[in-house]
Amino acid sequence: MDRPASDQPIALGFLALAAATILVSVVELRWAQGPGREVAAVVLVAFTAPLQLLVCLTAVARDDEIVATGMGVLAGTWATVGVVLLSAPPAGGMSVLGLFLLVAGIAMALPGAAAALDRRLPAVVLLAASARLVVAGLYQLIGSNGLRVAAGLTGLALGAVAFAVAGLMLVDRA
């Protein structure tokens, strides 16, 4: 499978995405007890955001706007969510965060749609990330239990897709 050279580090960004979305889903689904929320927040800020920023900067250096935009939006989004998880009370219905997640989800749709033209594996992950962010944004805006569960399940599905695509991309290079 031929891919642009800038796709090389994108598997790392997808693995970081999987970690973030799965941990946030565990928080959304209320499976985490004790300090789980804070641990998830630290992982977003200390692990996911820096790795995705690294992939973003690598893509910028290689003049790949699709990967740079997708990973940059994700890095900023996960860093923001991590800081909010650390500083805000544990509850849905945070309208400003919800609006931010909707904007981030729409922003993710743009590189996802662009990637769909000739880079289908990255497109699947970027578009799934877009959907995950939109559902999480709706949960934060509306605060319903059904949207909380939908956000968590969408996040788990995204984690599985991100792991699978990263694995396929890495195996293809072996």
C-alpha cells in the first residue's frame, strides 16, 4: 500500500488517540472509581496531547496538511478536555465544553473528508474521531444519560478503530 511519507508517524497519533478516547469513555460510562477521572485527565495532558502534537509537527515539516490538521486538532482537544477534567466538577451539561467539542468535531470532519479522497485508512479514524467529538459535545450541551452512554460507546468504538488502523499501518511497514 503506497502512502505519503507523512503517514509514517500517524500510527503513533492513532495509538495516542485510542488511549485518550478509551479512558474518557471509561469516565463517561462511570466505570472508573476513585481517582480514575484525574488519572484519565493526566494521561490526556501528559501522554496523548504531546504525542499527537509531535505527529502534527512532523506532518507540518513534511507539508502534509491533512495529518497536521487532524493531529493538531486532536492534540489541542485532548489537552483541553484533560484540563477541564482536572478542574471542573464531575458532571455532564458543561455547555462551553460541549460547544468546544462540537466545533472540534466539525473541524475533524474537514481533514477526514480530505483524507477520504485517497487515504482511506486515516480517513476512517479521522471521521470516527469527528463523530466521537460531536456526540461528546452533544452530551455536554444537553446532559442526558442516553447521550452520556452514547458518547462513551462511541469513544470505545473509536478506540477499537484507531487501534486496528494503527496496527494495519504498522504491519504494512514491517
